[in-house]
Amino acid sequence: MTKARDLANGGFGLVLVKPSSVVNGTDNGKGTVTFSGVGTSGVSLNGVFNSTYLNYRIVSNTTASGSTGYLNFRLRASNSDITASNYTNASMQAPYATGGGLSNDPSGASQSTWRNYGYIDSVQDYAVVQDIFSPFATAWTSYVNLKARLEYGNEFASGVYKATTPADGFTFYPSSGTFSGSISVYGYNK
């Protein structure tokens, strides 16, 4: 395939995807969404998953006001959260503020959300890279992510949505408190 044809088909590698609509955030016109002081209703990006790409990368940077507990992630279809108890995930943390070692944090099966972003408070910023596989396909959706926690160590999480419901978006929300930041979605170009 020639470079000109690759560029005509959306370029190489990752392609920034512009959401069709955003709830509790602002699209900068190119696809990066910023939000500030958002509570448990979360930030929702609609229309970011479609048949153009099979797999996606989500990049987010967040801060909290006070303690937010865990940051959660839920798939969406037709502008509504998918709340069926089909989410499973677990995470592993490599803490360095407490002297090192590994800790496992299984959220278990039959959850109504992925608790995949770990604990966040005003002491630390969060940078997360999450790859999500087949969200728009009629297949199980899975993800893996890596979180950089500036004070308490790094964390790895993965999970599966054990149903074949196609999703076209997602909601990212804290279990308590408020958070602010930015989030971008990229499609893996085929």
C-alpha cells in the first residue's frame, strides 16, 4: 500500500476519533474532551466506537477535588449507559509509597461497571492509557490499561464485558466526589 493511499484512508497507526456528542464535558473540536468538577454522573462520550475501527486506545489525564474513591468505566449504546451485570475486571498495583510489593484488587464478576482506574484523590494526578477491544462488534468486549499514579505507584487492570451488546460510547465516572481532566479516543487504523 502506498503512503498516499494510507493517508487518504485516515493515516497510519492511531487516529483521533471525534465524539458525536459529549455529556458533562467539552469537545475541543478535534476530539479531545475536557471536563471540570464532574461528580458521579461522570463524563460520557457518545459515537466514538463504530465499524471504522475494531480496537481503540483511550488516553486520559485526571485530577480530583478531595477524594473520589475509585474511577469507573461503563460502556454506552445509543446515548445510554449499559448497566447489565456483565462486567468483570481485576487490577494489580505496584506501590512505592508503602515500601514496594504487589497487591491484587479483584472486583469480581457480575458487576455493573468496570472499576478499572483505581483510587484517586487531590494528592495525585492520574494518567491512564487504556486499550479497548471490539466494543462495537457483536462480541465480548475486553480492555487492558496502565495507570501512572504520581504518589502511590502504578497499576495494571484488565477486564471483559461478558455479553455481545455493541457499544458506541462510554461513561467515565468517580464513585464519589468530583474530578477534572481530559480524555481522548483513538482508533487503531486498519
